Amino acid sequence: MRKNSGSSADVKASPRGGGDREAVGGGSDRKIGPATGRRPKTPPSVACGDTSPTGGGFAPSPVALVATEGGTRRLAAVDDTAAALGLHVGQKAADAAALVPDLITADHDPEGDRAALEILCDWCVRFSPAVAIDGLDGLLLDVEGVSHLWGGEAAMLDDLLDRLARWGASARGAIADTPGAAWALARYAPDRTIALPGGQGALLAPLPVAALRLDEAAQAQLPRLGLFHVGQLLALPRGQLAKRFGLSTVLRIDQALGAAREALSFRRPATPWFDRLAFFEPISALEDLGRVTRDICALLCARLEAEGQGARRFELVFHRLDGRDYPVRVGLSRPGRDAARIAKLLKPKLDTVDPGFGIEIVTLWAADVEPLSVAQRSLDADGGVGLEEGLAPLVDRLINRLGEDRVWRADPYESHVPERSVTRAAPLDPSPDAAWDPDRPRPSRLLRRPEAIEVIAKLPDDPPVQFRWRGKSRRVRLAEGPERIGQEWWRKAFDEIGPGKVRDYYRVEDETGERFWIFRAGLYADGEKAPKWWLHGLFG
């Protein structure tokens, strides 16, 4: 692959159920782009009838998508047959039906088109780990450094377009150094054009000015001035172009030629921590899925180890022959690169993968990558295992089985109110600076909400001698307290604080040895209402 070059594919997908899919190419580095020959601003349409060159005995029927705009039904997309009959986007549906009585119409579904395009975007990951959605019907693939897996850029582009063709999706493609050049060549140049490194200028020159993705005002004005081709614009002084047609025109030219960078928003963040396995014959047996899982984990983890890195998230994707993808994800509590351990976490989830007619490609991604040094056990270690070998694998199994939000550690939080004095943290995160106050022990189990109890006390301010909780009466043998805790007045309105919000906590033990944390809310000196007793936690 060429150094400092880039590749992208812009694929235009039609609505669900057999429409045209256009792909245009462009991007930093080498870009692939497939696209149909329809005008760029015309949304993809549904194909009906026999459109093959040899014909099947009947002509294709004109098709249009209809959308409601301001209470009027208008055409939102037309296919080539309808366009040849004089129909165009924005035309009233009633007028179109009068001009072409046999017009086939369907409701325009932008959300469905977007969902179909996202599915196609995920499918294209088998060609490149960096895929970006381009507009309403295009994809850009950055194929820098991956085309050698197909034997070259031409073979890679042929494979992509041939697969789409087998699915009934007509597409065009191109490869160039920049997104703008690939976009233009895929839409306006001969199909499957591949620009040599730095050679996109000569290929862009004969194309119409619309290939530069200019704004509507510039596209309408340039032909009136006799400027029809990109080469004519390239021959003009830049100062005159910027003054007459705006800086955006100059920027589009620079982006197409590679003089200005163009940012792409990839569907998943571009990452070098990606590996891919392709099979000569599709696989479907569960044992084979487990074997290739171990193999690809070993490949990626070897790279991570060579670079002194570890990852917390791994995503294994199985790509079926029919284009469907089945991702399997696992996470680690600490950065890791142990291939056997990662494959062991992935193995229980392989049962959810439906191989269909076979899996042809497997890809593995690593995310949350960070430096990971090699840990050396101290010389005076007495044969025990460290955190990585002991607790971390257990935590990882629990997280991947129960869910990340269900495995956590209780850490102290600086607050007097018990409900706010505990915060959740990842199980193996570093210990916080704050620590529990040994002079004020807290229960090991704090109830989500305090539960009301019935109390008998000798004196109003004395600890209880007996209380009833959840229908069971308990006699207090030992009691310690009170510990007075007031409301955090700076968090409340003035009328929400007062003696009734004060809590007096007691640690009590009943005759069976069970220990409880109870409190009295309010003061007896407050004449408004009598205090109430609550049970808030359990010790041990």
C-alpha cells in the first residue's frame, strides 16, 4: 500500500428489499467508492422488473418513492426508468401519475434507508476496519494497508462490487488518495476506476464540476459562465475562484486533490488494534468457532504484547456468507492481553452465534487500549498469586456473565448522611484516599430505604429495649449510641430542615446475637409530631 495514501468506499444503499445501492469512493489515504450512475442528489430507488442487459422478456417498470411535504405528496426519489420518462424529485405525485400511468410508487422511509445503510456499513468491516457513512446513500472505506489481503486494490474493489451485484444491488466504485477524488470518480468516471498515487488530478479534469461536491449556488452559476469541467476550474487563478464562488469552492478542490485534509466520521473509531481471519471454506461447527476464536485472540494479543499494550474491551465479529454479522463482546476489569483468558471469556457466548450457511470471515477488535507493563513477582513472594492471577479472572467472569453494572465495590464517600456516604466503584480500581472512620462503624448491609419499626424504650431519649421489625419482636440485649446525624442543610431549602430531620442512630444487639443499626427521626422536644423509629442497616 502506498505510504501516506488512503482508501475509502462510499456505498449508496437503496431502501430495503432490493433497491439500487450506490457506492462512491473517497477518503484520506486510499479510498474505495462504489456508486450507481444516478444523479448524486437523487436518493436510491427500488428496482422492479428485469433490468439485465440481455433482458428477460419485459421492460423495467418505472418506480418512485413518495413523501408528504407540507400536506402535498411529492416524489422523493425516482429510478432511471422514471427519470427517462420525465419524472423528477420534488414533482407532485398526482402530476407524475398523470404523466406515467404505470408508475409504481412506495412510501419513502428515510429511517429504514438509514438503518439499511448502517447494516451495510457494518458488513463492510470485512474489507476495512474504518468505514464511514457518506450522506444518505454512500459509504467511505479507508483501505490503507489492507488491500494486500485480496492481492491488490483492483481485486479488493472487484470483490466488494461483485458481492453487492450477487445480492441484486447495482453499484459503482473507485479508489483514490482522497475522499473527494474517490467520491467523484465513483460517480462520474468509468466504473472501477483506480487512481495512481498523486494521479487523481488528471482523472478529475474531464469530469463535470458537480463531481467536486460544490454547493447548489456554485453548481448553478458555473455552467452559465461556460465552466463545465473540473479541468477548467483548475486552470483558473485561485484568487478569482475564491472571490467569485467563495472559499468553499477552493476548499472542495483542495480536498479532492489532497492539498487539504478532510475529516471522516467513522461508524466505529478507527483503531490499529484489529485483526482478521478469512477462511478458504466457510465454517459452521461450534468446535471450529472456538478454534478460530483462540487463533485470532492469539494474533491480536501477540501484537499487544509486542507493543507493551493491554485492552479492556474486545469485540469478536463473525461474518456470514449472506452478509449478516454476529458480534460477541467481552470486557476485562483490568487491561489484559492473555489470549487464553480472553478466548475463555468468549467461549460461553459462541452459542449465540448462528452460522447460517457458514462463516467466511472473523474479525477481532480491541478497545480501551492502554500501556501494560510486564509484572514481575517479588523475590520474597511465598508462592502466592497476585491480583492479576487471582481475583481479576474471577471478576472478569462475573462481569461478563452478570453484567458490568452488577459487579461493583462499595467505596467511602465524604458525607455525613448514610445514604450518601457510599459510592460504587469498579471492583479492581485503585483504593480511594478516603477511608471509613473506625470510630463510627457502619453496617455491612445498608437497606435501600429505612424500614419503619415499633419501639419500646424506658425513657424518650434512651435506646430501645424492644422493637418489632417485619412482624417479629426482638428484645435488645446491648445498645450503643446515640450518634446524632443532621441533614446537609446546604443541599436543602430552608423550610426543609429542622429538628424533625435530625437522626439519632443506635447500634443494638438482640438476644440471638444479631446486630442492627436503628435511628430515631426527630426530637421529643419538637412539639409538632412525635419522633419515629426506623431500621437502616444490619451488621455482619
